[in-house]
Amino acid sequence: MLTAKTLHGVVVAIVTPFTRDEALDLPGLERLTEHLVRSRVHAVMTCGGNGEFVHLSRDEKRLVTERVVKVARGRVPVIAGTAACSTREAVELTLDARAAGADAAILVPPYYFKLSDEALYGHFAAVARAAKLPLVVYNNPSYTGHNLSPALVGRLARVPGIIGLKQSQADMGQLVEAIRVAGDRIAILTGIDSQFYPALCAGARGIFSTAACVIPRQMGAIYAAFRRRDHRAALRVHNEIQGLNRYLEYDPGYVNACKAALELMGLPGGPVRAPMPPLTAAERAAIRRALRDLKLLGR
């Protein structure tokens, strides 16, 4: 099981590979997992946004996490995405994750209905209490419509079983304030690739990363350089990969871009599930150029 002290470094948000007819590509998932573990990421997150959790059935989520746990073989922790709009379903999904062998779960707040801070607090506390699996709270207001304020994060950090925060908020000030009020009790990691090095400088413990699915060694190099206090090297790599990172965040759609980059590199990814659209030819060409600039493709 993960703890607030052991959650750190580069946590890769793995895609869910599909076949051309949008079925689960389990052999591809196993191959990609092994590649990422061998690339020395610090943990693997399944069924997150990059894993298209909203497009997966309950059985598919459980199967994806089971396969990743099987391939990881304890070499790195596995954190399963268990987000749902109802507390009841979130508990069920988190119990599934525990049964699948996950070391922790991560979930965004319920989305669609507007909820008060008290309701959000009750949701996370209820899941932590019922599931008995370490939880990471995931703040992503652009996608959920709920911004977990630093004050609310501070309250959640006192809930038994909540061990961390993934902060995907464009406002770096909120990350700094969350670290101030809760960083001594839970592990706080950024969820924005272009914020990785600045977030480490501000006291973050690491990153939940889409980019690490494509460039795990480069993301690991930033973390390793920072840990040995080689800030010049960490900043150099951070700036070098920004040409790719800009396609792996919000525009043109990070899942599509990540899967396209994997395909160009000969790694499993497959298509996104409908209704997400495929990339345009121009977008694919831009990603190809970014990969070539990083010397990840032949000329």
C-alpha cells in the first residue's frame, strides 16, 4: 500500500490501448506497462483521464487495473482511477481496485451537479472510510467544474486514508498554498506536465504525468536531476520537452495526442473511443515534428 511518504516521483498516467474496433487491447496494455516499468517510472496510474475512464465499463476498469498489476509485479505501485458521479459508485469502483491489487486509488470530485465544499468533503471522506484503500484526491476544475480550494485540501488531508493530492490547476499559487497548508500531511504532486520543474521547486513531491507515457525517461531525468540538486540540468530537460508537452495537455486533446505519439514510436495505443475525434493530419504532423526534435523518431 502507498503512503504519503512513499508517493513521489513520476507517476505515469497510462493510456488504455484499444484495437481498431475499439475493443480493449490487453496484449498492448501489457506491453506498454512493461515498457514504462522498465523505463523506471515511480508508479503507474490506470483508468485516469488519459486512460479514458469515462469510456470504460466497470468490468473494463477492473480488468485494466488487474492486468497492469500483474505486469508490474510489485516493481512499482499501481494507482487505480475510481472516479464516479455518485459516492456509491465511487466506493464500488474503489473496492474493485482494491480487489484488483491496486496500491491506491485516485479520483476527481463528482462532476455534472454543482456541489458545496461540505458535500465534496463528505464524498471523499465516505470513499476513504468505506474502501479502506489509500486515496489520492485529484483536483481538475477544468474538467469537473469543481475547484478544491487549498482550505478544503487542508481539511481532506486530515481524513484517515487520504494520502495525496494531484493538482491539475493552472494557478500555481493554489499549488503553493495547498503545499503550505497540507504538505506536511499528504504528498502533493502536480498533474500538469509543463509545471513539473516549477512545481518541484515549490515543494511538490512529483507529478502524475501524461507525458511520461511517451517520454518516461526524460520525465524521470528531470526528477533525478532535481533530487541531486542539479537545477540547471532539470530546467534544461524541462525546456527541451516543452515542444512535445504542449500537445499533451489540453489542446488538441491530450489523449489523442498521447496515443498518436505512441503509435508513431511503435508502441501500443490505438484509437480513442467515440465520441472523441481523431487528430487532424496537421496535428499528427506537428506531433511527429516534436518527437523528431527530441530524437525519438528517425529522420
